[in-house]
Amino acid sequence: MDQIVPKNILICGDAVAEMGKLKTESVDLIIADPPYNLGKNYGNNIDLKDREDYRVFSENWVREAVRLLKPGGSFYCFMGVKFIARLYLMLEEDFNLIPQGWITWHYTQGMGRKRGFSPRHEDILWFSKGEDARFNLDDVRVPQKYYRKRNNMAGANPGDVWQFSHVHYCAAERLPHPTQKPEALLERIIKASSNPGDVILDPFLGSGTTARVASVLGRQPIGIEINPDYIDMANARLKEPFATFDSTDPRAARQSKDLPKETPGG
């Protein structure tokens, strides 16, 4: 079988405007990491709107995302705690997408607090356009913790709580972007909900993690980003030779306990 050579398309511009130029039902998988409206500085824009403006912004880009998604396609969205419940209802009730999962990304380390519990996770909503969502379980299994005859020893379902460390500020892979996501996190989403050759859209590309991982995995990434500096950053990542992803699920290296002992001549 010939290897699929990805066609990488990175677009500098406003997400809603640029999504409006793309063909209806032309995308197999959408992975979105929109601004959480927490006042972060993204270089040429500040993520801070009043509540109503942020709701309208969210409705506008989600409407375009739903239009672009193929029937059966999946929609994954990172979101902070302040808006995630509203986003869930918006996707299900206003846009008639089908909820498939609410994933918790446990990132193990974070800023400490003296009042209240220190945050250690972000959430990812998974919805689909129609009931028949692709899910490639065999591509994302993790090694079983114990050997049991009833277990699938090809590996376990990773579940909906994922442990991937942040790309730390001191790491060689860290880029000058405030919300860079670990590559292995995107690897799991892309492998689970797309096949080689599929078109994957990230309307808020940031440092380019989705495009990088999708390209390595033989998918066709389209990335939209409003900051030209981040587009340059993403293009540079796409040109780098691939050695390994910048993070892993710590369970990936474990060996199953209680494996049966070999019998003589067995």
C-alpha cells in the first residue's frame, strides 16, 4: 500500500471567516481549542469578551464547524470550566450533535493555590454528527495492568480520564505559546476518530500541534490561526523531521502483572 503524503493547509485569518470559505461536509474530524475567555494574551489579541459576546462568538464558530463536518464525523473541543456546561448544551440542543464522551485530561502538575483546590485538569467534549461515530479502539489501546483470560491482551480501552503531562516551560519542545497541548494527547484523538487520508480541521491552530500530529499520522490537516507568528511557528514544526511525540501516556510502558508462567516445552 502506498504511503499517504499529507497535504498541509495552514491559513492565517479569523476562524469564522476562513471556515466560511470551506466546502460544506468536507471535514472528517474537527479538533478545536478555542480561547477560554480568561484574558490570556495571544500576541495580537487578548482573550477577553463580555459574557454575551463570548456566547455569540462561540455560536458563530460552532455553526461553521457543524456545517463543515461530514455525517458520522467527530467534533472534539477543549474548554475551560467557566463555559463548558453551556457549550455542552449548545452542541446538543442548539446544533443537534450527538454526545459521545466527556474526557478529563489530568495534566498532573499545575499552579498551586492557598485558597481552594489547585486545578489539575482540563476537559474535552466529544460529539459527533449523527450516531455512527468512528471509534478505532484497537489503535488507542494501552497495556493491561493484569493478565486475565477475559481481558483483551491486545490492550485496554484507555477510558475517559487521560494522564498526559503539560509541555513544561523548561522542555526543549516548548514553544512561545501560552496554551500548547502535548502531542500524544492529540495523537489519541486523531487515531481514535479518523483514518489515514482523512481531513482534519483545527480552527484555532495555535502553535500547530494538531497539524503536526495529523501530518505525522498521514492525515490531511487544515489549520486556521489569526496570529501570523503562530502560523510561522506551525509551518516550522511541519518541516521538522519526526523522531517521537513530545509526551506519552505513562501506562504505555507498563507490562501486565500475573502473566502465566511458561511450561517446559510449551
